[in-house]
Amino acid sequence: MHELVVGQCTDCAPVPRGLTARVLITSGGSVFHRTESCQGLQDGQRKARRFGRENHPARTVAVSIALETGRGACIICFPGYRPAVEAKACQVRVDGIWVPGILNQWRQEANRRWSGVVTYTLDGDQVTVTKDQAELRPASS
């Protein structure tokens, strides 16, 4: 046992709902994963090799460390995780195809149309962008 209070110790910190206590990260990645067999992780590794970047092996860390370093949850590994109370599952139109995503925030633009800040995976990368309301729809049930 140690003298740290909960929240100071990364091993004792409460695990956010929908995540696991231990996750996988790579030095070059921006998200954390549940398993090494994750398609998103494998696609990211392939993409790094294709572009001549260094390929970093995955290592296991406490989820609190992954979150503290600014990484997001892989939406393939953690499809039920919502980083904020207002975040919701949605569909995002990308190049004419509807893909699963997470709607993080709605914004009303100067032209009075709504846009949403959304996160989705594209070619192995997790992308967060602002999309017009016409390019967003509720998640399939």
C-alpha cells in the first residue's frame, strides 16, 4: 500500500465508465486500444510503415496515463465509451459514405445552420472535425 490518495496514483485511480484499467498505446499514436489485434491499431501501424515513419510497439499503461497524455479512446475498441456527458453515437458522411462516429458537441454557425464536432476513424486514423448538420445523422439502432 502507499500514502497517495485516490486520483494521485495512476494504478488506483477510478476507471471511467466504458473503459478498462489497462490499455495499449504506442509512442506515435493518438489513441489507446483494448487489444493488439485491434483493426485500428494494425491499420495505424501499416500506415506508419507505408509513409516511412517509425513503427512503435504497443505497450500497456494505466488508462489514467493514456487520458492524461491527451489520447482518446479508439472507437473500434471502445464503441460504447463517451468522453463527455453530452457525447452521442452518430453516423458521419465522409466522401459519400456513412461511417460510425461520436458527436462531441453541437454548434450553431453564423449562418444559423448547426454543425457538430465529431470523431470517427478514417484509414486507421482517428479524426476529429466539424461537420455540417447535413453530414450527420443519428446512429443506427
